Amino acid sequence: MSYTHENLHANLSVVRTGFERFNANDIDGCLALSAPDLVMHLAGLPEPIRGRDAWREGVGVIKRAFPDLRAEIEDIFAAGDRVAVRLRFCGTHAGDYLGFPATGRSVEYVSHEFYRVADGLIAEEWICSDTATLFRQLG
């Protein structure tokens, strides 16, 4: 399949809109941009995670721990059906996160993420966040 400038722009728009909704805590709005059979590949996990419910659960864990967490897009580009994003996440550790009790500290870490867009929806994602830096900040 060949991709036009319009296809690439539409794919970029879907991903950008997803992060705008994430920053606005509009989780339902984020999910509306993802395919029902969304596949998530997280660095360090041996198998992908599947489905919108699993995505909602994962975002719930991080948003309870960092309720003001924001994703700032530093780089974004599209090629074919893929969108690549370099992000900087910033927030305050206000709740338990993976065994780390709330510290009240500000945190900042980067994430490199890739998305496959199909039929105007995010169908697949590959997430490689700098969790080592995040965990150092949590103590």
C-alpha cells in the first residue's frame, strides 16, 4: 500500500490527539482512538498485552500514582502506517506505584514509542520508557 501525505498527516493526528486527551485525563477519548483489539508491546514483558480494557487498567495504575502526569511530544514523525514519538513525561508522585509509596516528588523521564495506525485507529503500540530513571527518582 502506498501512503499519501494525507494518510501520514491523518496518522500523526490520531497519535497527537491521543496524547492531548491523555494530558486532559480523557481516558475514554483515548480509547476511542484505539482499535478494540489493540496490541501493546511493553519493553521488558515477554508477551504483548491485548485489548482496550488492559490499556485502561495500565493507564489507571499510572494516573493514580501520578495524577498530573503529562506527556510532552519532543519528536514525532510518520512513515507508512507507523508513527514514532519521543516523549518527555512529567508529573508528581502522589500515589503508590509498583510498590513505591507516594513521595510527593516531581518526576521526569523519557519514552520512545511507536504506533501502527489502521483504519484511523491505533492498532498496535511499542513502548520503551526509561523506567530506570523513573525508579531512581522514586527512591
